[in-house]
Amino acid sequence: MLFDLRPKERREDIFDREKEFKKLEKSIEDYSMTLLLGIRRVGKSSLLKAYLSENPGILIDCRELYGERGHITRNDLIRKLQERGNLLQKLLSKFKVSFDLKFLKIEPKEVSLLDIFESLNEVGKKMGKFVLAFDEAQYLRFYGSRGGRDLLALFAYAYDNLENLKIVLTGSEVGLLHDFLGISDYESPLYGRIAGEVYVEPFDSHLSKEFLKAGFREVNLNVEDEIIEKAVEMLDGIPGWLVLFGVVYMKEKDYEKAMKRTFEIARGLILGELKELEKRSRRYLEILRGIALGYNRWSLIRDYLSVKGIPTPEPRLYELLSNLKKMGWIKEVEGKYMLSDPLVKVALSERKTL
């Protein structure tokens, strides 16, 4: 069902992503490591889960690991791998394969990540390949005391030696994920390794309209083209927001009420993300506010910050803008900065909340 707020888990439930699905399949086949990239709520997790429903593998949500403590420990990661490993036993029975995963029966402090990776590689020998996927993998930079370098060294070992283990990393903060992996940084353990990259883009206007029409057809709801066009104009082509609008409209049967409720829910979700961003720097929020108000060039943003009482040295402003692009909050088009997600403007509209 298209209008389901949960990530999709079957290929047939994903709208018009067959090209991306095939690219993901080929990348995993051709490369030891694959990066699945795109902004928030564009459908990366759905694509990956659908792939894993047809192929042997397990998925670790790095945001969940990070959220438990504000960092990721070795034992936390091993416990999560063991939890997924227990589900894996059921998955193996689906493929009619039996395998003794010894790491499931050992206390986390007694087992190493290398042992787990090698065990999963052995499974891959029987299955043809095995996929170990990390969702929102940029959070792995909070692993351990060395900024995740221990994991990068393990990924490099797997890349070089475990040919049946395929690693997939998704990232909505694309630049941060690239920086973390450091494939082109000679100081990184992954330096020189080539990873496949699959980008998931927002829908264009035409596909957005077709998506909404298809979703409403599924639930036998006749919706005027004018309403669909207005919804797409407000929400752009981000599938997560289009799904949310579709779900709400099914209940309200009224455009104004449905869009108002969509904004309320979206705003709550985005505010949580903005508060996390604010912990890194208050200036990030002010820059986003400035761009939302139309201060969309470098000099205008600089002047806006000065008027707000937070003058920012030029090198620092360049750094902040670069980081916001890496994190997927903004994009630069012909020298102008734009919000990547139009509903961020809605979330920033009431200053008292942040």
C-alpha cells in the first residue's frame, strides 16, 4: 500500500523506484561496499528493506544505537548484531539454509566484531552473498573513542578479505558520510577502496502527482486534480511528506484540513531534528531561518546573522554553510542557497519553539 507511514518492505509496494532498485542490486553485486544516498524521507530505507526481503542480510539502524546514549559503544553494537542475528536464523530457514551462528550464544564482552563479520561471511558462502547494512551510517562516527576509526578498519578488512560479505551504508547526511568514510583521504583505513553509490532523488512534479493519484486509487478515493496539484506544490517531491498527506487526506476528505494536519505532524518531526542540530551550533538554526526568509546568498546570510546579534567570521560562515550542505539541510543552486526540504520553513515559522 502506497499510503503507509512505515518504510515499505516489498518491492511491489514502492512507487517508481525500479531503476534505483536495479542500480542497488548491481552495485551490491559488483562492489564490496555500497552507499545508498539521499535526503531525509526520500525512501532510502524502504528501498533497502525491500531489497533485504529478497536477499539474505540484516539491517542495523545507527540512529537507534546513537539515541540510546548519545554515542555508540562496542557492546551496544554487538548486542544489536546479536538481536538481528536471532532474526537471521528465521531468515535462513526461509531460504532453507541452516547455519550455526556461534556469536549469538556468547556474551557481548566475549565476542569480537571480527568474529561476527567472519561468521556472516561464512553464511554468504552458502547463500552466494550476505548483506550487512547500516542505516544512517554517518552516526557510526560516534562509535568508540576514536571517531569510528576502529569500524572503518574493520570495514577495510572485510572489503579486502571477506568476499561474500557485502556492506551497505545509507546516509541522509551525504557529505558527513563521505567525510567519515574518507575513501579519498589517505589517512583513512578505507583509503583507495572503491564503493558503489546509488542516489535516491525526490520525485519530480509529474511523478509526485502520479504517486498521489496511484495512492488514492488504491483506496478507491476520487480526488480532484486541482487538490493533487496544490499538494505537490506545497510538499515538493519528498515521498515521506506525500505519503503523510495521503494518509491524512483519507481521513479528513478536505484539502485545507489535511494540509494543516500534515504541516503539524511534519513540523513536530522536523523540530526534533532541528533541536539535535542546535546542539551542534545555534548558528545553524539562524542560517536556516535566514534562508527561509529569503536571505539566500552568502553576503545576505552574513548580514542577517549580524543583524540578529551573532556576527560570524567569514571562514566560520563558509564552514557552517558547507556543513549544512553535507548534512542535507540546504543545497546551492547558481550561488543561491535553498532549503532541501520545503517543510523545514514551516517548522521554523514559530520562533518561540527553538
